Amino acid sequence: MSGKHITQIQEELYMKNRQVGCTQETSAVKAGISVRSGRRIEKGQKSEQKERHWRTRKDPLQDVWESELVPLLEREPSLTGITLWDYLDEKYPERYPERLLRTLQRRNKGSIILIYIKHL
């Protein structure tokens, strides 16, 4: 299991099995982790996952987000991700593929919250 992060559910399952009397080995197998990881869990040693400070890929909306889409959202906060994608597809045909729709939807959700807070 080297290299895989242990989930909270796996930790809970391991501890639940230990509490009902299962051995470390049995509890680890049932939780899908190594016995060594089980010992770490019991000792309370958790590996801290550090937050990443770098991007994993270039922002595909970098050229238009601040300059075009944010002003649109500030004027009309009820715009949806599909509306923003339609706008981009009309203005820049074939430059922004439909697979960016989910990215637009996530950003739009976050932007609406920020715009709302800004206007309070």
C-alpha cells in the first residue's frame, strides 16, 4: 500500500475493528491498510498533508477571467457557467472547449460568493 494516502474512513474502520477485539493484522486487512499504518493510527501519528502552493497546470481561463468574465458576473451575478461558456464560444470560436464548462461552473460559484461579500 506504499504511496497511497489513508482515508478517514479507513482510519475509522481500523479503530472500530480494534475496539471490537480484532487484532492489528485483522483490523488492518479489513480497513485495507498495512499493519504498520495501523500502529501509526493507534499511536495517534498522522501524516500532515501539506497544502500545495503551485499549480498543476496552466490556467485555461487566465486570459479572459479577470478582464471579461468577472465584469460580466459583477453586472449580472445570476449568470451560469453554461452562459459564460456560451459567451466564450461565441466570442472566441473553438478556443475554449466544452470540457472547460465544469471549471467555469466551479469558478462562477466561488465568484458569486465573493461578489456578494464585496457588496455587503
